[in-house]
Amino acid sequence: MPLLLQDVVFADGPAIANIHTSAFFDDPFQQALFPNMSFEKQLAGMNDRWPSDFGDSSLFWKKVVDTESGEIAGYSKWAFGFTDAGGVREGRGDIPDDVELKISSTSEGRDDAFAEDFAKKVTEVRNRVLGERPQLPWATELADEKGLTCWIQGSPAAVALYKKFGFKVEGEIVSMCRDMDGVKAPHVSTLMMRLQKTEEL
């Protein structure tokens, strides 16, 4: 399956929503964030938010396309803080004029207390430490070229892959979550950083 890295276009929204919901629906963290919400409802929520998410000019979206089938095999979204390294997204891009862009709001059905506690923990760790799919080589090459420090929040399964690209573990956030059967278990999010090329010398 030859893969190709491309920019996401507005019409990719339903495919991206399906990939995201399929990948995370059974995840205990997702279940804690959206308790008792069906797959279909989570998918509908992502589709409803897509115009606002894609219309956010601070985000850059990439997709990995299977060149044999033409299907999207994966996606990523990137934010470049305090730099123009990712370029500048102007206006609405290819969003049709009849699509209303709303200010992104809290997802319906989300457990806000759980989400806010998790976001607070991420901020605390970030402040303290001030597969090969095509997204990581693209991002790390850009970071090296522009002299940027990269920060990523990864699942336990992805840590080994991120380490191959020079990311180092800076901390972990452990959240107690209930799975679909109501069993309470820890969910670990690993916070990793890759220093600027000049900082490593």
C-alpha cells in the first residue's frame, strides 16, 4: 500500500470524522470523555464541528492517502505556536460559501469536568518541562529546518514510534477511566518533547 502525504481539503471531513471515531470509540479515555454516547452520535458530532475545526486558520491538516485505493488511511492536525513555520492559512480555503463557520464550542455529551481536569494536567506538565507514516518525518524535518521544539501527547502504543523520531518522555498523565463494560482502569497519556536541533548540540 504506497502512501502519499497531502493537504486535507474540506470535502475530506466525513472520512476524517470516521477515521477518528473508529480509532478512538472503544478507547477508555474517549469513553470517559463522552460517557454513554453511541458511535453514531460521536460521528455526527465530529461532522457537525468539521466546518469550524477545518476553518480554524491556526490549524494545519495533513492526510495520508493510499494511492492504490484513493482512500484516506490516516490524518493529523498541527498547530504551530509562536512561529509561521507551517505557512499561513488565508480565509476559508476551499470551504463552500454556503457553509456557516461557528465558533467552536464544547462537544455535546462531553464530560466537561473530566475534560477540564485533563487539560489542566497537560498544561501543568507542559509548563514544568517548558510506523512509520509520513506525518512524523514531515513534521520533524520542518522542525529541524526552522529550529522548532516539538511537543506531542501520545498514547502508550505510540511512544516507541515517537522515540524513533527523537521525542523524549517528559511526563505522563494518568486518568482513571471506565471502559464500555464499566470496568475502572488507568489510562496513560504520555507527554513528549523533541528539542530544537540547535538545543541538542
